[in-house]
Amino acid sequence: MDTNQTPVVTTDALTKTYGDRVAVDRVSMTVQRGEVYGFLGPNGAGKTTTLRMLLGLIRPTAGMASILGRPAGRPHPDLRVGALIEGPGFHPYLSGRDNLRTVARFRGFTDAEVDRVLERVDLAGRGSDKYKGYSLGMKQRLGVAAALMGDPELIVLDEPTNGLDPAGMADMRALVVDLARGGQTVLLSSHLLAEVQEICDRVGVINSGRLLLESTVAEMRGGSSLRVRATPEPAALAVAMRLAGDDGVRRTPAGLSLDLSADAAPHVTRELVNAGIDVHEITHTERSLEEVFFEMTTATTPEKEPVA
């Protein structure tokens, strides 16, 4: 990822209201070129509304947004952006391939491009089947195929793994990573935290229409720790505080938590044993993205959800 270039997506105090409801509240975010950016939030948090404003599908109430250096929402014939928002919409009685041909003709692409994107999402063998007979996961993949037409610089995907089985989800994750490795930028919204943790470079967390945090996945999860179960606990606590510092040790129902890396485990064990303390368990732990996410969003969830 090259962060020295102009950001692909920038918003500044982007806001959308519906009457007295605030769907998106002064969101300022930045997506860098070549990264996979995860836009996270519970249902109704404002993710889709934000993406729709970026793509010019709805007008913001206030604030600004730009895509690839151009004002968002204005027509630019040379702007290379592909998107799948709120699920795909295709003609049920046309085949998957013919649906994509319709899109391709409208956007000036050839049938060869249709075949390329069908292959990319593993639908080449089912391209002749009617869309109405597709499973939910196949419909989702066809929507992603349409977004990939023309090899766009920016690909915006709204919940791209909806309806996919575990194997399909793994394939979609691999596709997203491959797109970023090829230099394309992917902005995806999701509420599946394990999936985002695996593939995203940076994340933005939105709740109640407000952007709570924007950082790398590693920064959001914080450092690792050692969990120690040892007796007698008061003596173990004294040793732990000597090794990790007074502020680096916390008592938890599972034992003592030390702000130390996995490499420190042998030394901690030796020090405890040398002090005559019985060590029952010592485990290296890392907070998952899901844990951090729920800590943040639970504390800020309103009584009424805003418009999605």
C-alpha cells in the first residue's frame, strides 16, 4: 500500500439527515490508494447511507466528499469506480451472462470483459443459467462481477459476503486481497468482524451515524498480553507488577493479565516459580477486532437506530 499519494476517498463532515433523523453525522474519513478499507458498524449505523453519498446515489445534507480527486456525485466519464450497493439487481429471466452483457453495453465494455469477470468470481460455468435460478450467494457474486468490469481503480462493496456459504466467503476474501495486491483500492462495508480482521489494512467504525474511530486493524486491537493463573495470587500479583509495571497488570476473572508479549512467557514463568508460586496456566492472548468493536458500539448505541 502506498500512502504517499493522494487519497482515493476523502470525506469532510459528511452529513445526511431525513427530517429530524441524523443518518450520517459529520463523518470525515480517508481511504488510501491500494488498501482494503473496512467500513464497520451495526445494522442501521449509517454505512450504506455514507457509501450511497460517495457514489452520488443520494445527495448529502452537508459536508463534502471526493473520489479519485474529483467531487463525489458528479458525472466523470473517465472515473474508474465499480460498486455493489445493497445487493445486486438483475433481470430474473435473463442468464447471468446476458445480464452482465446488458451492463457491459451500457458502460461500453465488450463480451470478452463479461467473460473475464465471470471467471474472476467463479461463475463462468453457470453464466448460461437464468438469474432467477441462482442461489443468494451466486446472485451476490454476479453483482461483484458487475462491479469489477473495466478493472476499476476503486471498488466499493456493501456487505459483499451476504448469502455466501463458508467456502464462498473464503473465496470472496481471497478475491478482495488479490484485488488490493494488484493495486486496486477496495472499500467494503461489513458487520462480520472476523472477516474484516483477516483482510483489511485499515478500518473505520461508525455507529449512530458518527465515525468513532479510524485506524489500522493492529492499532485498533491494541497490544498483546499474557494471562496468568497462579497461586497464591497476592504473591503472583507482586511478581507480575515487578515485571510488567504497576499499570501493566490487571486482575480479571480468568487470572492476571500482563501487558507483555508472548516472548516474555518463559521469563515470567521462571520468576514466578523462583518465588515459590504455583503456575497453573500462562497464555498469550490478543483482543479480537470483534471484542474491540462491541466495546465501542455497545457504549454508544442509541435508544433509536437512525436510518440505515
